[in-house]
Amino acid sequence: VDFNAGWRFHRGDGTYQLPSSDDTDWRDIEAPHDWAIEDLPSREEDDVTPVLAVRHGIWRFYRGEGNDTFAAPGFDDAGWTDIQVPSDWRAAAGYEAANASGWYRRNFTVSAAAFAAARAGTLRLALGSVATADRTYINGAKVGSTGAWHKPGGCSSRLDYRSYAVPASALHVGPDNVAAIWVWSEGSGPAGLVDWAQPDRRIGPFDPGASPGHKQTGYTLGGVGWYRKTFRPDASWGERLQLFVEGCYMNCSVYLNGEHLLTHP
């Protein structure tokens, strides 16, 4: 029996194995189906793989080492200068010192949906590429870092796109949230929040800020999805029916009328 037609699909997690589960808002699809090649919704509309996008725009910038008190929400950055991101701070701010440190700060707004995603553990900060080491803070709380400070060759991932999980404890709904990035740039090459690898943007099915595999999976997202199909058994099938599930990538669980049949692999 060909089961390719007549499927309903939902991109996202949940509990939908029971016959009574509501799939009225799901999409009709035909198998085989690969949701990783479908265009994603905009970052603002995506409640499945949410991204906190703060990179592009005007930041406050400080030349020098500083310390982590610079990340505090109430810190006075009135004496800092404005800088457009993404950019090389050598050109954008005339800061040409080798092996130098700098700070970025900016305010941003958190929606109720983004806060809910953070509480669910699915919100990620889209930081992008950094030259070279970074320590990243949200409202004074350190949410991630890459590379070793003042250590030549201490950042082997300088070309990698960076994104960090953001806990709800670091956020509040509304404006006046503060992102702060402390950067140490090795050598005399491009420095700071530079787009020299994958730009921070969502295009079609690709989003470096949301992709768990990053460049190893071509910045596709994967994730969790559900398929449901309603069918009526036919007397010609006999008393024994074998269900073949082919091409299930990567992990899948199969249910029939709410009963778990198998998990692959």
C-alpha cells in the first residue's frame, strides 16, 4: 500500500501521537519530504528556532582593555563613540593598535515571544564572526565566550560563526536590555565584529544564528517535526500488516493510534 500521499506536517516539538491530537493548523504534504530545504519564516515570526538578532546597527564602542563592569546595564558609556556593525574597527573607528582590546555595547528590545523561547531553552543570540576572541554579556550576565585572551593562536575558530544560548534569567521583556561584547583582536588584521565569514542573516532555509551544526551542516536547521496520516484499513490487507519506514533522517519514533511501535535508530 502506497502511503506517500495524504500526510499532515508540523515543524516543531510537541505531543501529537494520539488519534485525538489536533492537527488542523498543520500543512498538507506528500512524502518523501525534507523540511530542511524549505524556506524558513522570518526571524521575527519564527517560534520554532528563535534568534535574538542584535548584531547589525549602531553600537557604542570603547578602545582599550576595560573590565567586565563595562557589561553592567547601568554602566555609563556616554564617553564612548558610535560604530557601525559589522565593520573592522581599524577602519570604522581608526583604532589601529595591534593585539588590542575593545568593547561594544547597545540596547535592544526583547519581545514576549523571545522571552518565552528563552524560558524554553531555545533562544540563541546571533553574534556572527568576531576577530578574534570574545566574551559576550547580556544585561551583565556572561552568556558565552570563544578564544583565549592575550594568547597568540588562542582562537582557532576565528572564521566560525558564533551564537550563544540565552537564558531567561539574563533577559526582561521590553526595551533597555543591554548587549555587551568584549573583544581581543590578535595581530594587525581585521578586528572586532567583522563579517569575514558567514554574514548574520537568514536566507531561504539557511540561518547561521540558529543552525546547531553551523558550517558543518551548511547552516541548515534540522530540528523536530511531526507527520500524521489518517487511513482506513482495507479487508484486502489481511490480518497482518507490516509498516516500512524508509529514509527517516536522522532519528524518528513511529506511533500507531497512540501506541509506540519503534524508534530509529
